[in-house]
Amino acid sequence: MGGANNICSDKTGTLTKNKMTVTNVWIGKNINIDTESQHLDPNTLLANKEVRELFIQGCSCNTVGDIGKTNATEEAILKLLNQFKVDFGKMRADYLPEPFVRFQFTSKRKKMSTVLQNVEDSTTGHNHRLHTKGAAEIILGLCTHYFDEHGDKVELTSEIKEDLITNVIEKYAKDALRTICFAYRDLEESEGGHTHENDADDKVNKEVEMNGLTCIGIIGIRDIVRPEVPDAVETCQKAGIRVRMVTGDNKVTALAIAKECRIISRDHEDAVMEGPVFYQRVGGLICESCRHAIPCDCPEGEVKEIVKNEQEFIKIWKNLDVLARSRPEDKYLLVTGIKQMGDTVAVTGDGTNDAPALKKADVGFAMGITGTDVAKHAADIILLDDNFSSIVKACMWGRNIYANIRKFLQFQLTVNVVALISAFIGSCILRESPLKPIQLLWVNMIMDSLASLALATEPPKKELLEDPPYRRDEYIISKKMVKHIVLMSIYQAIIVFTIVFAGENFIPEDPDYFPRQDNGNIVAGRSYTLNGEELYLPYEKLYGPSRHYTIVFTVFVMLQFFNMLNARKINDEGNIFAGIGDNGMFLVIWLGIFIVQVLITQFTADVFMVNRNGLTVIQWIICLVLGFSVWIVDLLIKYLPDSLCPELGKKKANKIDGG
């Protein structure tokens, strides 16, 4: 998630609260519903009892589940019935004796239909009635009649249909309402039986749904945008992350919600597009190897999906903010195309049909509350609260993990380089390493186990979202890191070798300690001179490890001790102490390293190959001052241009420079 620069988010439940309420009903005329009222008079819908009963019948029988045990859209309709004091359970028992025919809602069908039985007022005498509901413009397009405000059944001409689309459906949609149309048809004796059609048919539209429907009414359902979403979307945009909304709502509703969420940032003809139109313009998916439509005959391991019309996709995707009336295949195509452009994409999904897109995405988010088991298994991360803000947190955590790995690498590589140079040059020139094996073991513990715990536990901060996401082809060791690793390693190596070869010239010794030089400085701890003659070796047999090399060991550890604080900031930030109080683990480990080093130096003697009397106060001050100097050097390095150092790794440019 740290590198994600595109998020394709569902609307319902992720950007919105998924707590839907019917706020408007149109049955020949618009009626505003008092959502706070516990009891409404059904007569407010329409004085005509027959039409009113048809509406209540459709709401009761062409829905599934119960309040609290169904999806949000169905629950909104059932709550409306509760306000009218309608016993929808009894109505279902009367009209839906087992078995009954039902054609379920799918993202392709955009509608749901149920065949009622025992309908005494059926105009055909067959006592079977089809009730259907779904996307308002789709259902309205199948209707030939409608009920006017007086309850009269009137022919639905193309002019009236256009008027309803403009003044009802689009007006509701502009108010960010999801529009659902209810229609019915009394069936002939040859229709609607259990053998006529069934829900297992592959056909998207059933024959019984396609002829002679009468529009009963249209409802507008409000799903409130989560209050934290607009700011979260804005945060993403500032962080270089493009947020796109993928929804099953119509274009007008989707546009209204997108504006409320601050997803729409520009006016462009391709900013909002319907899924089928998008699919048609791009041409679907083909196999890169054989250039045939997916699925193709290529072996499974050799199939690589790409968009058919790449140039058209390039024109669209830079401006596309909202994909309305989206189907699973539209969502999958969008994700595939974004990845083809070289971007990193995160996707949210909750349905079984979302599984392919969740798998295809670089990071798939499944909804923990409304998501199906199939979606959860296909996803990489499950959002327990179904909240878009959690995706922003995931981006922040992803960047934080990546940054913490970089901090650890910068620190570890610096330690490794200096230790390696010290051991190699020391062995070549002095026939011994200034750092003994047991001391290197402690150094290794500092740079591996303890440093990883200290630096990897840095908590995420909002400032991480102020930087652009890292590129897919970006090498984990940046040019800034190379600059700091190389220059800091050179500086530390100079300090170490200055003490190794010249420490006896300026480091004072305790007047009461022997051996010491006549000038009051420490005795050189090198076992041999550059000519190969014995130097400290005779003293070592009598007095143990030298103070000289004990100081070398301590200075080396102090250099890493202070440089660990430098490693907390890898983007040339000036204040290395910023936020240090937020990471208790770092402080405990950092101070613990110092305390353990003091104990090792002063009390472990031959165990860690240090001087039996430890170091004096003056010598400790020298070690601390030299260690502290890395803070000043690190500050100076930050002012040097990054171009001084090469960028490691072979860069691979994105195929398309878009965004």
C-alpha cells in the first residue's frame, strides 16, 4: 500500500454509511417522506387504494429478508413499510406459498422480480402477478403504462418517459438519491409457472419481465456520505493517490456523491462514464501473446491480460473519476488497465463477483461487514469497519513500513561498511582487527536485533502522506540514503582509524594507571608496529587488553549509538528528535544500548576483551564527544546535493507517464 497511487473504491458502505433511508416516493406525484416519524398514513402516498396496495404489495413481496437481516437497500424499503404499519411478513405468506418463482438481483441484471400467487384482483384471471424493481431508468424503459397522480392507468409515451427521467429520476439523482422503480404485470396462464423460466437461466433478462410492465412508482433512497470521507479523499489527493469511485448507481447519482466526497476534481466529458460504455470503448481484454480475446487457447501460465485498445484507455483513464452502472467485468478491466500503465492500484469489493478484481489488484480490500466469504478470501486486507478512512490508514502504514525498512537499511549498511573496513584494513596492516570477535558479536546485536526493533517500530505519522508514493520500479535504497551511507561511513572510518593509529598521541591516561606514556597519554594498544615488531603484546600478557583498543571499541559503538538517531530521518529532515517521544520502544532500546555498553566496558574485562579497569571519566567524555559528532556531520551531509551519489539498481521506466 505504500506505493499505491490509485484507489478504486466502491461507494455503498465504503464512502457512504450504508444506512439507507427512503426520503422520496413518486406515484404520479412526488411525496417527501418524514424519515423521523414512526407512523405514516399510507393514504399520503395516493388516495387510490388499488395503486396504493400495488405499491405496498411490491415492496413487501419483491424484497428479501427482514430488518437487520438483509442488505441496506432492502432494509430501507422494509423500514418504509414499518412506518406505514404494514405486516410484510403476513403479505409474503399470503402471496408467496412455496415454491414460488423469483429472479434475483445481479449487477448485470440491475433488477429483481418475483411472481406472486393467489392474486384475487388479477386482470387475467390467472391469479399470478409479476412484481419487479430495480434501476429506475432500466425498469422505466420496460414499462408501457404508468399510474398518474389520480391513480388512473395511462399509456407511457416516449415523451412522458423522457419527462419522468428528467423531472423525477435525474432530479432525485442530483440530490444524491439512489432511484428504484417498481413495476408489475398480471400474467397469463401460460406465464410465470415453475417450469416457464427459472433463476438458473443464463439469460440476463427473463422473457416474463420484458413485456407490458406498468410503472407503479419510483422511490429515492438516501445513503449518507461518511463525514470523514471528504477529508480522507483530499488527503489521498495530496499524497499523490488518485481516488476513483466504482458504483452501480446511475451517472447522475454517482456524480452527486462523487462531488460530495470531493472525488471529482475537474470537468471533463470522461470524468464520469458508465461501465458498459467504458468497456465498449476500450474493447475489453485480450491476451498479449496471441492477441485473441480472453479466454484464449494459450497455456495458463503464458496468458497475460492487456486492454485491447490501449490508446483509447490512455485517453480515458487520466480523466476518469467515476465509473457508474459498473459491472464486475468493467471493474476488472479498469484495474487491469491501470496496472498495465505501470501504476499501483488498490481496490475495494464486497461481492462474490468482485473476487477477480480483488485478486488482480496490487492490494485488494474486502469489506468485513458486508463482504462475502469469497471476496474476503480473494482480498489481501479485510476492512473490519468497511470505512474508506481505513484505506487511507493502510496507505500510511504501508508507507511507514517501507520507510522503516529504509531506516534500518541505512543504519545497518553504515555499521557494516565501517566494521568491514576496520576489520579488513586492520588485519592487512596490523595483522589483527581492532574489534575482537566477541565485540563484533555485540555490534552485530546492535545493528541487527536491537536496531530492527527500535527502527521498525516507528509509528506512522500523517506527514508520510505529504510525500508522493514510491514508484513500482523504485530501488529501496534511494540516492539520499546512498549519500548518507557513503559519507557517514567515510567519516566514521576516519574517526576509528585516527584513534587506532594516533590515539596514543592525544588521549590522556589516568596518572595512577600503568602502563602509560611519560607524556601522560595512553599506551598504544596495537600488538605490532607497521614493521611487524611487537608493540603492546608484552604488556597484554601482564595487564590484559589495552585501554587504547577499549576506547576504539567504545568509540565505534558510540558512533553507531548516536547515528541510530540520525537513521530515524531518511529524507534530510532537519530535526532528528521530532516524534521521538511517540516511540517508547526506540527510547528503551537506545538508552539500553548505552547502559549495556557502559557495563561491558567497565565490568566485563577479559570476557569482552576490554581493559580490566575500564575507562576513565575523561576517556568516556572523549568517546561521547566523538559519537555526538555524527549528529553534526549528518546535518552537514543533508545540505549536500543528492546528485553526488549514484542511484542503485536499474531503473525501469513506466510504460505510460500518466496519472
